[in-house]
Amino acid sequence: MASKLRHIAISVRDPEAAAKFFESAFGMTRAGNAQRGVYMTDGIFNVALLNFGEEKIAGFENQPGVQGLIHFGMWVDSVEESDKAIKAAGGKYVTGRKETGPNVYYEVKYATPEGFIFDVTESGWKGAVKDVTPAPKAKDAA
């Protein structure tokens, strides 16, 4: 079962200003608009810059106005197999479901045993790619 870290979501007050920062500071480009903000990409990885306003955020329901890292996302081969592995490792289902259809992006959210929120999907994120060629291992690394 292959899983690839390909997404993070950051809660920001001003998604447009944050997008301009990511463009200028890191050379990222816009992958598209999100319901609450902007998707940025480096060509492999998706960064969602989101303004949740007063909306409750999974994992932060009792903390209004949260800013910062909200969750990370894993692109998986099978949501069903990942669900089994996550639960067997002590993770817990939070919200979401697998959806199908053309151009459908979905996330199934879980919490690690420590309570960190993450999501899994088979459909990926705008601007992200699942498979890339890893860098060669350094001779010292082993």
C-alpha cells in the first residue's frame, strides 16, 4: 500500500495575502481556488491556504479562530485498505467519505493516536502529483 505525503492545509486570515507570500517567497504557483481560499503548488505538493472564519474545524472544534497548520494529507492507493491500517495502528476516523466522479476531490479525515488530524484520498489535490522519482540516497545515508 503506497502512501505519499502530498498536502497540507493552513488556516490563515487572508488567503490572498498568504498566496502572494508563497508565490514570492517560495516560487509556488496557484493551482486553483478552494472553497475557503487558494490552492498553491510547487508542482508536486499542494498547500491549501484557507480562511475558516467562524466555521468549526475538524480536530479544533473547541478552539475558535485557529491559525496555522490544520492537517496534512496522504495520497493513498486504497482508502479502504488505509482505513484498516490506520485503525490497526491506533488512529481514529473523524469525518468524510470516499466520493467518485470526474474531477472529484475528497478527503477522509482521521486522527493519529496523539490527536493530530490528517486525511487520506485516492483522488489527490489540485497541483499535486502522486508519484515522483525519489532523490538518490547519499552514500553516507544507510
